[in-house]
Amino acid sequence: MAKDRGIFGFDSMDGRSRSFNLIRSRLLDMKAKNGWRLFGVVSATPNVGKSFISANVAAALSRDPRYSTYAVDLDLRRGSLSNIFDLAPQSGIRDFLEGSPGADTPVAYRLENERLLIMPTAAGRIHSAELLAGERAQVLLRSMRVSDDKNLFIVDLPPVFANDDAATVMARLDAYIVVAEEGKTKTREVHDAISHLGQSRLAGVVLNKYRGGVVSEGYGVDDYYAAGYAQADPTAKVD
């Protein structure tokens, strides 16, 4: 079950989905006001729950029957959405970007009994910046942009300062969420990430493992969210 892997966004009746439902409302409001459909999820540094947030926000969005939601893994070096959603894809975005035989188009996988579509990647030591700046990546991002207005995309990106991957992709997206972890991420790191990507497209700051609930300029995600995620799959990377 998805909940066994820490994915609570599919079930709006589960109290643990509350924070993700609030983020969903914020993003849908931006869709209504600005027409924004392509949302990146980033962090300043690794290992603060970025992919966990990406997965749960995408799951929450997929519950809205008016839209088709895609979770896109563009963290090419440390992609983890396959592990989080317990997928074993035969091919993924990396294969498409590298022009591997048979990978003429990127593949989306639908979870059984769910509306969410997942475009995974295989993690590895690759020249990710070059791939994301290449023509195939631009084709992928343009295709997302011109797709049906009812398509929403949650794009899991690498940490902002790991390389220039996140900035390269954000040039093609509408807005972004910054994920921080209480007691680990420094305020300066969040400010630097926002300065690097631009204040005007900031959708919010998610404070993961926050004990006090919803906070200003972002959303609190309680400890048991992250705890459930960590227990679900010891091989999954949380970043």
C-alpha cells in the first residue's frame, strides 16, 4: 500500500494528508489565477525530504478529477520516485534523454487504482546538466508546456546548489516549492535558493519535520510523515 511507503496524499480522509491538501489548494489557486501548471520541487541541500514532498503533493493533486497529474523525476543523479512508488520501470526519462534504443518518447506509468501518472528515471552518475540542457530535454519540457490545459506537472528537481540542473529546468517551469528541514536547513540556504531561482515564481516553502503545524510562508509537515517514509523502504533515497 502507498501508506506503507509514507504516501498519504491519496487519501484525503487520512489526517496525515492535511498538509499536502493545503499545498494542493495553493497550487490550484495559482493555476486558476496565473494559468500555472508546471511546478518544480527543490531544496537547497540534499536529504531534507524533497522527493517525499514531491510524491505526496502529486498524490494529493491527483485526487482532483478535473485534472490529470504527472509526477516527473528530473533528479537524474539521485532519482527516487521509482522507489517511493514501488515501481520497476523498464525505461524512464534518462533513457529518453540519452537517446537509448527504443526510448523514442518518455514513458508515464499509472499506479493501479490511482489517477496519478509517474515519469520516473534511473539514478546514476551521469552528465545530468548536459542532458537537461540538451534538445531532448527541451522537447520534453515543451511538450509538457503545450499539453492539455488540464495536465498538472510536479517536477522533482535536484537540490539547487548540487549543480545547475535545477536552474536549467526552472527556466521552463512556472513556479517552484522549496523544501527545508527544521533543525537541518539553514535560513541562509533557503534565502540563497530563492534568490537563485527568483522570488516572483516562489509558490511556497515547506518546512519538513516541523512540530508546530502550519507556519507563515510555508506549510508544516509533522514528524510522523517523514518517519513513515523512512520506515517504508530502507533502499529509498530521501532527498
